Amino acid sequence: MLILFDNNVPRGLSHALPTHQVTEARQRGWAELKNGALLRAAEEAGFECLITVDKNLRHQQNMAGRKISLVVLTQQRFQLLRNHLQEIEAAVQRAEPGTFTLVEIPYA
């Protein structure tokens, strides 16, 4: 799966997704793109999943009819994420076009 990391996702997370091709938004020159513009650019470039920690994105964008899935993490610190890598990978594996998946990462 071709995955795009939003600017707020730690790059170390890519190691938890070894069977996927991961690119960061800033690598594509999309660091300034927000919400709908980022989703459109990602879809047009063939990305299948956007991973972000922007919890409001789900309320700001209608995912119906989208070709891309959205996986939202509730924390962005890698120290917290690394204890939940299997959950994150499972969410990515289940992601279907037009879906939204929230991965709850406790702050502890």
C-alpha cells in the first residue's frame, strides 16, 4: 500500500510498516497543504492511505467517495506510538478507500 504521512506523524513510524511504501508530505513538497488540499493531492498521486494525528480532519472532510483512507492517531510522540505499532499496522491493513479509522493511543 502507498501511504502518506502527514507532517505531524513521526518518521520512525515507517519502520512499523515495512510491507508498505511510506512517503512524508514534506518529501513531496506538500508541507503547506492542509486538510482537503492534502487529501486531493494524495489521491491524485495514487496514495491509498493518509496517516495523521489531526483528529479534526474527520469532521472537516467528507470521506464518502474518496479513493484514499484516513488513519488518525491520537498521539504523535513516537515514545507513545512505539508501544502500539501492531495496532497501527492492523488499522492500516484494514483501511479501505473512503474510510476513517481512529487509533487510540493512551497518554501513559
